[in-house]
Amino acid sequence: MADLLKSQELDRLNAKTLSEQVLDVEVSKVVIPIAAGRNIAVLVEVAVRNHILLMRGENSTKQFSKRQRQLMLKESKSG
């Protein structure tokens, strides 16, 4: 479970791509930190959708980080 892992070991935005060899075939791997009380089905569905987007060339993590950075800069200039 996620609360048993050290915080520096968790990559919540999944910035790096992992893979594993299964029967001599390279298979994409996603590690999902799960805390007690979380809906595992929703987390898996999001991971699958994100993988499909990556296969299409869309990096949702980078897009999210870019939008967040832009909003933070906009708020710091106006505030």
C-alpha cells in the first residue's frame, strides 16, 4: 500500500515509462500507489486511458504540468 512506501519512492505523476520482459516481449508497466479506501477500478481505468493516450502520442502528464505551471505564473503576476 502507498502509505507503507517512502514518499520519495512514489512518482505520483508517472513521469517515467516503465517496462518489463514477459516471455521475451517488452510490456509496458504502470505502478499505481494505492492508499486504503481508494477505488482501485477507477485508478486502473485512469492508468489504461493514460497509456492509450501515450500510444497515440499524447502525454497527459506533460500537458497537465504545463497547464498548472501557466496557471501558477498567471496567478503570481496578478496577485
